[in-house]
Amino acid sequence: MSYNTKELIKNAYRITSQRGFTALRIRVPGGHLEASYLGLIQDIARRYGNGTVHLTTRQGFEIPGIPLDKVPEVNRLLAPLLEKEAALGVPIENFQAGYPAAGTRNVTACIGSRVCPFANFDTIALAQKIESLIYPNHYHVKIAITGCPNDCIKAHLQDIGIIGQVEPEYDPGRCIACQACVKNCRQFIVGALEMDNYQVQRDGKRCLGCGECILQCPMAAWTRGPRYYRIVALGRTGKKSPRLAATFLEWIDEKAVLQVIANLYRYIDRHIDRSLPKEHVGYIVDRTGYQVFKEELLEGVDLGPKGRVARELPFYGYSYDRNLYMEG
Amino acid sequence: MGYKLTPAGFGALLDELATNYQIFGPVRYAGKGRLAGTDLTTYGPVRSVSDLVWDARTTFAPKEVFFPVKESLLYFSGQEITEPSLEMKETLVFLRACDLNAVSRLDKIFLANGPEPDSYYARRRQHIHFVLMECQEGFPGCFCVSMGTNMATGHQAALRLENDHYLLQALAEPWIALGERYGQPARVEPVWVEKNPLTVRVPERVDIALFQHELWREYACRCIACGRCTLSCPTCSCFSVQDVIYRDNPERGERRRVWASCQIDGFTDMAGGHQVRADRGDRIRFKVLHKIYDFRRRFGINMCVGCGRCEEVCPEYISFARCVNTLNQLMEVQGRDA
């Protein structure tokens, strides 16, 4: 058997534990797909795979048990899925050749405002927009989008996590001082609201922009103002120093988010260690330091009047060096 | 007198009205709904014909136009007390038949309940004039026919949106003159909703034994005491009083009244810490019986006008209509057993 594993991997196939067999990863930007595509996935799994399908942690489908010599045939069947990518704006050169890259992972999203009342925006739509901005790309980057700071998609474990924010607008003339917002913010969120003289005072520097006060308010005294985003950066799992992402930017608009992501790829391109088979962006930042990362990611970015940037990213609190704290 | 108006004609009519009146009606505020990507339809200033929303029920009722959410009752400065004066433009409110009937309920409470009319309400109310927006059919959850509030009186004019034009029934000035100026004479008979998909049967009498019924225990678990049902209700009139001391001068301040809700914690708190209705099931019982029984015993009409808002705004899917129908069934069973 002769197969170029590097090419297979870039084509979204995996080298598996079963010699001679591969597994195909199907991208589902935003984790949302018309049900009509399920027939195609079922067809590939039954005819070429072992009849099973795995739901990946990145909201895609993985079809295991595909004989390596069937890869070209399977690739031809993927045309409708690649056409869907193209419809999002992803440049696809050959619709018969399977996925053009796999390094930049599927952009994941929580279900967002189409279904979830807590979500501050349509996360799926933004995931699809970002897919068209960054795919195909061989750089290993993980991006996830979540509608509110509950962070159900685990944006804090990504290189770039995008969290929806809304600026709540308060009309004191409609507030009946029921305190629903104040109690909720204090108990479940950051305690950014205080009642003073029968009027709610909001600490804008403390507020996460989660929008819960708007949801709680029975009088529409709190309503939705402009939508913003918070970016948490450089979270990761892995065998070397896993960590939760930290807030890099907040209260920025969608245009700024997209520019920051475009800049991330330029930054990787400048600094990646090409002697390695691949280098995950988090480890590049470990080398260049945060200040270089920050400077280059903010090139040409308009943060707007409310935008805030982290002076440094406070990574601490978790270490794989267990000898520091384990007995024996 | 009846008139047919084009949207442009009706727009010109509104423009002329706006010189002498402030105009309120159902208005849609884009992106201002509770949930992301949704709109808020509620009462607000009407600046043009296209502002008027016909295809949705408002989240809040028109009462806030003349029963403000917050109203300063008096200002105090040291030993002096001043009552704020009111300069109010004549005000037109576009509203549905149920909501117009609701005004008569508010009038009962504020003008005919105590020994004196409520002067703050009365002085606003005299400047308020109504234009009926005819319903071709109700919205989901409406039960005006059951409550007898599908028809209304007390409006200056009635308006119907029919295809691409408006039909105006002018019952008083300035509407007759305006109809003559901006419309074509037409035969316009009032149209009332005659059937709702939802029927509510109000029990004639509610036995005090039902106070202990397990029905209320179910609501005690389900209700979250947010108060939306009452704050959106066109007939709820409860308010609380706040004494606000100005932060920069504690010698000065004001006394306000502010909407309150029998469903929200604190409503029945008394000095010494006693709560009359701590249990949420008891609060719902109190509200429901006020709407369909206690008010009627005092004023001869039911308080509820069947607008359906309380059910639509409840985040816990609690249905007032179902509750009333359940009470009616329980009373019928009791009647049979007796």
C-alpha cells in the first residue's frame, strides 16, 4: 500500500488505528445543517464506511472504516457538501476532489438565537461567515462562537472564542424597581447592577453584556442596545499546558471581529516554525509573547468607542506539572 | 358618518391632527423585543400612518398613556410641599375594543371606587380621546367575545384597515370634518369580532372552599412571580409609593407612585414582616378572582376584558383562560353535587 498520509490529512481524512482504513471528517460550519444532507452522509457510511457515523467534538460528522483506496470515489460524492461551502463564499476549485484543507477546524457554534432565548445573536450565521473568511486553510486554528457568556460551545477552550454581547439600555421611566434584574445579576452573573434610590445603576466596566437583565425585565425598562462581541483567546487542551482562554477584546463590533481573525492568519504566517510538521497557534504565541500577538492582531482594527483590549492575558491556575501539588 | 381614505389621505389627516393632538397607538420598535432579533410592539407616539401596527397585539396595554408607569405626586423641600402642575396636550389613543373596555375598568377604580376621584388620574383622563381600531379577527389567545368586550363605546371614531385603504366611522368632531376633508363618503358600519377560537366560561359564583383547591398548588410550583401578567394587563391599576430623596440634597425629594404587581415579591409585605400572600399560588388565586369575581361583585362588570396578553407574555406558559375554565368546571361539579 502506498498513500501520502500528509495529503490524506489535508484532504480531511485521518490515519486510523485500523491499517488500510481511514475516517472522513465532514465540516458543518456552525454545527447546523439542512437535514437533507443526512442522506448523503448515511449513504457514504453504509457504502464505503462501516455503517456508523461519529459526531465529532467540533460538530462535524466523522465516517470511519473507509478503505483508503476508496478515497477518490468518496471525494466525488462530497460535491453537494462542497457546493454548500461554496454557497457560503468558500473558494472551492475542484468539487470532485474532496475537502481542500483540514488544518483550520470546523467553526463551531452554540445553537444561538434561532432557538435559544439567552443567545444575543445568530451564532450560526456568524460561523458561516467566518468559514468563508478562513477556509480552506492548513493552519491549525480552532474557532468557536457562543451566543452568551454561558459559553455552551466552550469558546474558552479555543484559539479564538467569540461571545455575543449586548449593551442593555435602561429607561428609568419604565422601571418599577422590582429588582428582578438586580437579584439575577447578583446571584448568577457578575453583580453589575445595584438599586439606588429606586433606580438601577449599571457598572458598565463590570457588565458582561450577557443580556440577562433584558430577559428578566417584565417592563421592557431594559431593552437591547447595540450588539457587540467579546473575544477570548488562546485557550487550549493538549498534552502541554492546557488552559482556559482569557478575554482579549470586548465590546467590539462584527467588522472588528472579522478583521482580528484575518489578522490571526497573517500573524501565524509570519511566525510559524516551519521546521515542524505543524504548529498550533497557541504555541506560536508562547514563543512571540502576547505583546507581538496583540499588536499584529489589532493591525487596522477599529475597536470603536467601547472596545477594550487586554493589557496582558492572565494565564494561571492550571498546570500539568503535578509534581507541584501531588503527594508521593 | 362613514369615509373611505387612501393611506396618503389618512396620513394627511394624521398630520393635521398632530398639530393639536399628541397621538399614541400600537407601534413596532425594531430589535427591542426581549429576545435577540425580535421586535417590541407596544404603545408609543404615532408619527405616521405606517407606524400603526395592525397585525399584532401589543405587549403592553394603552393604559400607560394616561396612567404613567411612574408619576410624581408631590415634591418636598424642607417643610414645603408642592404638587406638580400638569400641562397636557389633548391626546388621541388608537386602541382595540378590548382595551377600550379596559379603560372603563380603570375609570371605575380611579374615579368611582373611593369617596373622591383620584385627581392625578382624573386630570390626565379628561384629555384622552379614543379611536377604535377594528379587529377583523382576534389574535391567538383572545377571548373578548366570552367577556362581552368585543364591542365598545366611548370612542370618537372607528378605523378599519381593509386591503389598501382605511374605512373611517366618524362619531364626533374633529373626525367628521377631517373625514370630509381627506376621504370619500362611504357607508361604514362597525364590524365586531363575533367569535374567538377560545371560549372562556366565567363562573357566576366562586365558592370560598375553592381557596384550598390543589389547582393553586400547581401554580405555586409553576409561577416565577415575574409580574408580566399584571404589568401587561390593560385593567391592572395597582401602584406603590416611593419617596425619593435627592442624592445631592437630602432636604429635597419627591413622592412618586409607580406601578406595582400583586404577583411580585414584596407586594403584601407589612410592617413587622408579615406577608399576606407569600405563596405564589395564592397570588394567582387573588389575581384571577379579582379579574373575574371580586371586581364584578363591587362594580357589576368583570374586570378581565379577554385581551389575552397575560397568557402571551407568561414565560411559564400559565394560561389565565384555562384557570378560569377550570374554576368554572369545579363550580359546575359542586353545583351538581349539591
